Amino acid sequence: MSQAIDTSRAHPARVYDVFLGGRDNYPVDREAAAAALAANPRGYLDVRHNRDFLRRAVTRLVAEDGIRQFLDVGTGLPTAENVHQIAQGVVPEARVVYVDHDPVVLAHARHLLAGSPEGRTDFVDADLLEPARILERAAKTLDFAQPIALCLVAVLHFVEDEQAYPVVRELVEALPSGSRLVLTHLTDELHPEPTRAVQRTYTERGFTFVFRSREEVERLVGEAAGVVLDPPGVVPVHRWHPGPAPAPPAVDPADFAALDDIEKIRYRDINDVTDDDINVYGATGTKG
């Protein structure tokens, strides 16, 4: 966990952190987020609703479907709430393994290990493209004889087809019957113009996104070793079992007015979302 962190270039995990109202970012990341926001002023809703989908999905899997174990691959920077906080908030004995191989995330990994006394949390230093290593290390904490929810949230759009499909297949093949797949993915299918405008701002900074259509996301799930999509299938994330998002932190109106557009994001209520705002698909599936 001693890899150097380059603060001279924007980093996807830190830009994501900016849009979530986090503090683990640098001026270059905020500049990248500001450029994206200028290209699509309501683009922060993609990030915020992607995260709210994860909250709803984990809550539903624990409270309604009896899932007690989670393997979160491509974890990203710690933020409120992390998977273990959501799951263990419902069932304290839930087990969560986080996986990432990014020096930015590794530097903050200790924040992902503060789980409940009854449950267990662990962190595996591994790349998404190393499924055998992920599975070997995760088995030290998770019981692979019992159902596990594999979370691939906002990570597969960094991976080309020739790697994405085999990796998902290998990870799912190792899971027992009754396990779940939780997946979100960026798309340019819903609103091409603003999405591609944002993409250009990131491409200029060295980021690469592989946009996928609904059909391609369905294929990612369908080729994953016997996984069947749960209702309502692959839908924009705000349409997956919708419910009210948590209220943002309170702020004095005068203080809010003095903030710049990026700083205002963390105080914005995302419940005003419309279908015109979202460019992220979400889905869950069940392994038979």
C-alpha cells in the first residue's frame, strides 16, 4: 500500500469522489469534475444515483433476499455509505470483501475495514483482471459454500470486451447457486450528446470509457455462468426499485450561495431526477 499517488493528473476514483461530495481529491480532480459539469450541468446525478442504486440493491439483498456476503470488486474510495455499512446496518453479521488495485484506493483502505464486531470486512489488493487472485484471497473471509453477492459497480466501463466478458464469467462461475450479481454501467445510448460531451472532457485527461448499450449489458449478465436477470431487468439506475434518496447535509442558504458549482454538489437533493438526467444502467441477477 505504499505505491506513489500522482496528484498532477486527474484520477477517475478521485473525480468520482468529487461528485459524491468527498474530500479525498485534489485540485486537478476538481478541475476535471468542473469541466464535466460544464459539459453536462446535471451530470452529477449519474454519479449520485449510481451510488444510491448500490445502497438500494445491498439493502434489498440483505433485508429481503437473505444475502449475508458481498464481494465488491473495483471498490473505489471509501464514501458514505460503504457496502459493509449498508449490509451490517441491517444484519450486523454480514461479511464484506473489498477488492481494488489502485494506489489511491489502497491509501484509504483502512477506512473500509471498520465493520461491525459481529461481521467481518477485509480488503484484497488485486486487479479486476486477476479473478483467480481475487477468489483465492476472498475465500479467507467469505464462505463459498453460501450465496455471495458479487458487486461490479461502475467498473466494467473501464474494461474492453475481450477482457470484460471472461472476467465476469470466471468470477461468477466460482459462486454457489443462489448468489447474486450487482452491476452498473455507463451508457451513451440514452442521451448521446451530453454523455459524449462529458466523455471528451475526460478523454483529454487520459480517461477511457467503454460505453455499452442495454443489450450489451444484458449480454454481460447473460453470459455470466447461469445468471438470470432479476426484475425489472437492465434499467436506468433511478428506475431500479425506485425510492427516495437520503436527504443531503443541511447548509445555510447564504453559505450555499457562496460555494462554487462543484462544492454545491454535496448539498444538492437528488430526488428531483428525471429520465433525461441518467446515463447509467443498473441490474441485479441470480445464479441458478
